Amino acid sequence: MRTFLTLALLAAPAAAQSQIVDVSQPGQQLTPVGGPNTALSVGAGATDDFNRPDSANLGPAWTERLGDHLLASNQGTGTSGFTNHWSTHNTASSDYVSAVAELDFFNQPDGGTEVVYVACTFGSAVSAADNIFVKVQDNSQDGMFDTVFFYRGINGNGWGGVQPVSVPLATPTTQGRMRVSFSPDGDSAICEIDTNSDGTYDELITKDGLLGTGPYGTDIGIGSFGDGAFDNWSLNGGVANSGNAYCFGDGSGAVCPCAAFGGAGEGCMSTSGTGATLTGSGNADTGSDSFQLDVSGAPANKPGLFFQGVNMLSNPAGDGILCSNSSLRYAVNSTDAAGNVTQSGFGANAVTGQTLNYQYWYRDTGNPCGGGFNFSNGWVVTW
């Protein structure tokens, strides 16, 4: 019988807390506190400086979800008027806990006669009511960004049973830089503001209670209102999207057959004396695919194959652990004399926004468990 493991955010609801406001001393460089979530992060970084000709949209890397974003004078902006705008990046993708998004924000060119905002968004790509939304806003309509707001949804409700939170900036500004990250436990959103664009974040505001809501998706986007403008956006510093390891045979998850555990981060023990380690590198982008998978520590000169699947598993099988269903098997290859093998070209069998799981399956005769085959750890990436 095959048992299927469903991946879910298993976090007990936390009681919502009031916001923590910490205005740091000028000149202190703050450090984003969002950290990696090794179980769920898909870590697709990206950048955009918007240095392109004026256009009626942000370009092919973006999808408009609400309103009308456009390019003007090498910046992104929305159309003027009392309108929300929201676009998501087509390849940037991250579990919110692991996300660090940054952008520059600018007030309307006429000096300020209406409310404008610029926002970082995290979560669902299909609903304006279901995402994490953190904005800096000219709330007094005087040309100065003066308030940070936290919402669930575009100008929506609060999270964790608490109404939306607004916190005034100690130093209102006509323009600046914004960074949004999250606490390692996933409960708090952290907004940092560089009010004078000198490269130093000098105000920090947080909002607790995220663990009482969700789960959220992995898309990342930009929101704005009216003709507030933005520039130099990045997710996770633009780090290439190469995915993350999961499903190890080192005793941290499912028990290996015969309790033949590999080392930390490896698959179950093989006849090579180690478990096979699967890693990814490059950028998993269906438009410019440089992603590849590398196996090390497997038995030398043994046939095997890479396979991909859409479901995460954690099932003992043969002499190892099956980490995913097999929806597509690639051609049989063989490890070299050092027990290594490399393969690329996976983007041809992926679509943008699709999360896929990969594993290496290899012959392992002579293993004391007697299964005759073994597996590496698993690798997950969102294209």
C-alpha cells in the first residue's frame, strides 16, 4: 500500500498580539529577520529595475491582477485616480516566511493632492482579498509618505483577529526605500523604511498574528494606489531560484529500511558507505533555464535516473525513502567513478508557477536491506 503525504502549514493558531513599534536610532543598518523555512521555502529570487521604454504594462515578467500598472520614466506606477493596482511577478516565488522584498517608493509627480501608497504583497495570486499586504502611504494627502499599514488582502482586513494596523512614520518623506520580511516563526511581518534613501534603514515596524491565518501562496507582487511610483524591486536579493532539499534519510524524517541512515542531508545509506545527496543550482526559469541537479555520494558506475513529481511523499521503498510520486521519468544514466551524476534541461517539462519535486533513483545491489535500489534525498523548486 502506498501512503501519500500531504504538505500543509501545521501551526497552532496563535493569539493575536498588538503591534510592536521600534523606531531605531538614525544611522543604524537594520537586518531583515526573515529566515529560511527548510520544509516549505521555494526561494525564487528576482529583481527588476524597470529601466525599459514607457509602456502600458510592467512587461512580460509581470501579471496585472487588479487595476492598471504601467512604466513611465524608468519606474513602475499606477494610473492616477482613486484606484488600487496590483501586479505579481511571474517567476519570483517564495514561502512568505523566507521572503525578503525591497523596493523604492516615490510620491505622485504633482506634489501630492490625493492619497497614494506603494506596497509589497505576498501570497495568493488569484484573490485581492487573500494575501499579506504591507504598504507605506501618503495618508494626509500632502505629498509625504507618513504611515505604514498591514492588511490581509489589498486594502482588506486584518489578520489574527485584529483589525488592520496603521503606524505613523517618525519621519515622513516624499520618497524612500521599503523592505518587508518576516520573523523566523512566521508570526510577524517586519516593515523597514529608509526615509532618506541613504542605504540605511532607520525605522522598523512589525505586526504580529500571522500564524492565526493562512495558509498563503508563494507568489510575490507590488501594490500601489493612484500614481504612486516604485523602482528597483527585488525578492531575496535577486538570488537565483534553485530550490531546496527535503526528505532526508538521516533520521530526521521517515525511518530508512533497516534503519540504515545516511549522514545529515543525505538519502539512506548505500553500498558506497554514504547516502546519495541531491542538490540543485542555477535558475529554474522556464524562459531562461539554467537549473541543474547534481548527485554525489552514490555508488560508482551504477545506472539510475532522475524523476519529477507533483506530490511530496515520505515512503520507505527499496533501500531508501521515496520522496515524490513519479509523474515523469528522465532517461537512464549512470554515476561516474566517484558516484556523481549531473543533469539539466528540466525546464522543458515545467510551466511557470508550477512546483515540482525531483529525486534520483539508482541501482544499489548488495545493500543489507536487500531492496536492490535506493534514492537520494528530495529536491523541490517552483518554476
